[in-house]
Amino acid sequence: MPPLARDLIINKIERALEAARSQNLLPLDDIPSVEVERPSNPDHGDFATSLPLRLARATRLAPIHIAETLTGLIPTDDLVEKVWAAPPGFLNFSLNTHWLQRQVAEILDAAENFGSIQPADPRKVMVEFVSVNPTGPIHVGHTRGAVLGSVLSAVLQAAGHDVTREYYVNDAGTQMELFYSSVYARYLEILGDDAQLSADGYQGDYVIDLAKEILDDEGERFAGIEQDEAVKEIGNIARDKMVSHIEKDLASLGVTFQVWYREHTLFESGEYQQTLDLLESEGHLATRDGALWFSSEALGDERDNVVVRSSGAPTYFASDMAYHHNKFLQRDFDTVINVWGADHQGHITRLKTAVGAMGVDPDRLQIIITQMVTLKRGNELVKASKRSGDFISLKELVEEVGPDACRYFFLARAPGTQMDFDLELATKESSENPVYYVQYAYARICSILQRAQDQDLAWDDADLSLLEDPHELTLIRKMLLLPEIVEKVSQTLEPHHLPHYTLELATAFHNFYENCRVISNNPSDADLTAARLKLTAAARVALHRCLTLMGMTAPTRM
């Protein structure tokens, strides 16, 4: 991948600093790190740095003097059209117009790879997300993490990393046993048996539906065998059916996984015991009151944590430690990213402590917490499902607003903030709805290019130097931001920057279209028409890549 303009400018500043030091123009012992930013005010150029302000104290020179000194050491060239110092101590850069124009062809050449970057340290990354216990359907709260994890995975791949998407199937423990018993009780009820569902059992209608499916598939044979065996067999079938339903519902949202890792394999493979043995050998486990404890307080946690209960049953934390032992020490992931719901906030410190106790740098484990989602229809709060009177499932949400709206709206807010999801807005076909606005821009582009094709208008050899209108150059500048957005999201793990950028890109195209006639009927404008068609084709590439990264469709017609 070609270097980003930003990186080329950073290199120019670094060379200027080295020249200033060697010529005794600036008293520098070392070359400082250089950062540049995109100014919000276009009058300040395409890039700017506040480096002179940072160097003022060390050099005992006025920031504006430092800026002016560096300006004199940075020549303009094919990339940079202008460099200037601005009070109180900024260094501003404007890109060369001819360089900008040529980037239209570069975008078209890159095609579906436009926006991809090559990192200095490509990593083997696991993104584990959703991972809901297979005791019920995916609901709206889980959907936010599903979208976040899938888009983050796509962006990390575009950033050059080797990414594995994984769903952790929590199929061991007390909750699963309750689920199995609940399905068995409903199975007997359907057969006319006076079975009682326990007070802490699963009450949802979906449990009855599962029991009916099992009865249809397996007949009445479980009613004639010993209860423990019946619960075990029905439970295994119900679990697999529930996982299948979850997989199907997630697929309707465009969320898929390469690995479905089942918790029970940690115990069957011996990895659970290996993890305990490792922690015990390092002196991190202690027996108290008949239970086995992880001595996490001595490692900086607020308190010690139970690993094995006095009953001999492992805690959820114990299997979670074994699972991360598998992630880091068995499968050798460089970075593991867990996307968790708000109810897991309190588990972060103890898990990172456990990872550290295994000899793994805790910073290699990144945990993203998604906050709660409130559904609204206009100003009306939507509290429960119309279908079941219970929680609103992912399936129902997708059926009402479609997968594209689900993905965009859940993605558009930072995961750490609570959000309102407006079902009414999500289905509006107007510019108020950002999903419609963005997809309409793409459909408009396709319509223009189809019309040009119908008229046998060619643009491959267009003269891009004709693209001088400010709206044309603004669109080019906006497209060139995509690789930087990919890099930013991959580093900060904040995918909400992508939909915000995509909306800005769509706006830039709409503004270009409304102010610059693309296809002119005047023969004297033929060259300009070709140049604008080529720019429009590049915009299609950029906008399509954004929609693809977000897992959304790119409709050619609206």
C-alpha cells in the first residue's frame, strides 16, 4: 500500500528538524516525535502540527520562531503546495492540487482494496463477541455488541491484521442445567404430564417452541426413560438447536463467525486443569473454607476470587481463565479483544489480573463494554415485544427496520455511551435517516454512471487536471481520509468513527452533485464530463468500501 500523505508530511517535518539541529538553528538534543492533525478549519490547510508549541520550553524559543524556522526548511513539491507558520506556533500544510487530482486514478486502481493499510506490526487478533449463553434468543442488548464486533473485525482486517471472529458458547454450568430442565418440563407438559417448571427455570415462550420441535423430531421416547438421562439428552438437543437459532438470527444481521468455541471442551481437553496447575505452580491459588481461591488481591485486584466452590463446582470465572489460557497460550493470539455487555464491567480487572498471572501481558487483552440500548418509536418508549410480551429479539428488530439500519444505528454511537434506537427514524426514507441518506448517495452514483454507460460516455482516459471546482476537490480530500479512518479505528478500537466519516463522505458527494453538473449535453464540455465521471466512479469505490466495512448493502437503486 502507498504511504499516507500524513506520513509523508511527518517525514518532511522530521527531516526539517534534523536539518535545524545539524545547522544549529534549533537547540535540539534529540528529534522529538511528530504528530499532525486534520484541521477542522480548511483555512488552516490539509494538515497542521503544534510541534513548535511543544518545543518552546525545551529550546527556550518563541513557538512562532520555531514554526518559521521549520517552514524555511520544508520545500514545496509534488505533494505539498504550501507550508506556512501560524500564530501562536502552528505549522500548516496544503496539499498540491495536481497531486489531489491524480489520487482519483489511484482510488480507482485500488478498487475494493481502497482504504486498506499495511501496519508496521501486523498481529494475530481474536475478536470474541456476542457469546450469549445458549439459553435463549439474541435480544436487542446483545445486538449492539454483535454489530460492534463484526465491524471492528472487518476494519482490523483492512488494517492488515490476521483476524479471527469467535463466539464462545457457554454450554457448561448452572444456567445450562436450568435450561435443560426447563425444556424437559415443557416437553412433558405438551404430552399432558403435570410437570412443574421450577421457579428459577426459563419461562419464555421460546422454551415451549423448542420442546415442540424436539417432540416433532424425536417423538415421545424421552417420557419413557429415567429423568436424569432424559434431561441430559433433551438438553443436548435443545442446546444445539438454540445455538443454531442464534447463528441463523445473527446471520440475518450479517454477523458470522469463523469459530464457535464450546466451553465444555475446556474440561474435556484438560485445559481447565492445566490452567489451575499453572496458577497453583506460581503460587496464585489458595484453599480457604473448603473453596479454591485465586489470590488476585496480592496482584493488585480489589479482592480474591473464588475459582472452585466448596461443592467442587467451578465458577464462571474459572472457565473464563481457562478459556483465556487457551486463547493466549494454546492458540498464540497476539491480541484478544472481548466485546462484553454492561453487566460484565466488574469482571474486567480480575480477568486481566488472571491473564497477567499466567505470564501474559494484560495489555494484550482489550475489553470493550457496550452500554444499554433503549428502543423508541418516535417519542414513545418501546418496552416489550408485541409478539411475546417479553424482551425484543434481534430477529424482531431486523424484521422491523432491516439489517442495514440495525448496523448503522448501533455502530454510530461510542459503545461506552447509552443509546436510544429510534425505530421510526430507522425506517424513514428521507435525509433525516442517515442510512437512507448514505445509501441514496451510492444509488445516485450508480444511476449517473449507468446513464453515462447508456450514452457510451467513456472516462478511463479523462483529464483529471480539469477537476478544479472546490466541491470536486473537497470530495477528493474526503475520500482520501478513509485509510486514516481505518488506521484510527484499528488503533483506538472505536468503530463509531466509520459511520460518521461515511455520512460526511455522502454529504461531500451530494454537494458535488448539486453544484457540479456531471453529464453535460454541451459537446464543448465533453472533457469536463469525462473528468467528473471518473471522479464519480472513484466516489463509488470509496463509498462502497465504507458500506462493506460496516457490513451494509450498497443498493444501486432506491
